[in-house]
Amino acid sequence: MTSIVVFMSIILAVVAGITALVVVGMEGRLRARAPRLSDTMARAAQHLNGDGQPPRRPRAPALLSAPRAGSRAFSGHRAAPPPPLG
């Protein structure tokens, strides 16, 4: 019984999202009250219809990017061993 309620809630949430997409994005309602939301929904509607421009490629942050070929990580040298204890 609980699983039926959970899945029905998920289905109703999806239906509400699609309805909001159609009403706000495609028909342009609520543009005066929420222009940013309306523009985002319109762009999402264009993508779902296959009319939107492909998104630009995201750039990786500097901490996540791979080291360059000339850096010390690829130089083939090992790090110095730690000093002996005691």
C-alpha cells in the first residue's frame, strides 16, 4: 500500500512539472510575474521539442583538471623518500 502511494506521488509530481512547463514555458503565461522562470521553462520546452541550441561544454574547475604533460606529475621522477624515524 505504501509503495502505491509513493509511486502515485511521483507520477503526480511529474504530471505537475510537465503542466508547469507547458503553461509557463510554451504558452508564456506568468511572464510578467516570473520572467526568469518563464525564460528557463521556454528554453527547456525548446530543447524538449528539439529546437534548442546545444549547451556549451562546461569547463572543469582548476582543481579537477588533469595535470599537463610537462608538469612534474608526468616527468618520471619519483618523490624523495621520507626521512627515517628516530
